[in-house]
Amino acid sequence: MNETFFPSFLNSFFIAVGVMLGGSIIGGLSAFLTGEPVLTEISRFASKLRIWAIVAAIGGTFDTLYSFEKGFLQGETKDLFKQFLFLLAAMGGAKTGALIISWLTQEHIV
């Protein structure tokens, strides 16, 4: 990773938030066009997009797995700790996006 840590950390968080909000709202547009209940569908899309928001925020799985492998097998715990924090930021961003959608739709997101 060529970026410094803190900008990458913030990118992970906000990419996850953006995937949650954008995906849910665009999915709600499709629900509107097909005559489905919009707010219910937005809530349902948000609950299904969480894992994809996390995957998109950490930049796919292969770089992350390589960093975990390097941290475990080569003893570079600094890289392992950084990847853990990136994953934590992505999970926090996905949860924040889900809470925003929950506030907007007043539906219960599990």
C-alpha cells in the first residue's frame, strides 16, 4: 500500500458508508420502478449489502490475505495490525451506513 495509514483508514470507512448508502438508495429506486414498497426494500438491501461494503472497502480479498500471510509467516506484526484496523474501519463504516438507512427508513435492520 503506497498511501499513508490514516488516509487509507478513512478511505476504508467512507467507502463502506458509500457502498451502503448508494447501493441501498439505488436499489430503492429499482423498487419504486417495479412497484415494490420502497422503504422496506431499501432496508432489505442495506441488510444484504453489509458484507459487500466491507469487501469493497478493504479493496478485495487477495491483498488483505497476502498482508495477513506476511504478518503471520514473516513475523511482520505491523502489517497484520494495520490490516486489522482497516477491517475494523470497514466494519464500522458498514454499520454506520446501516444505521443511517435505519434512521431514514424507520425499519428495523438486524
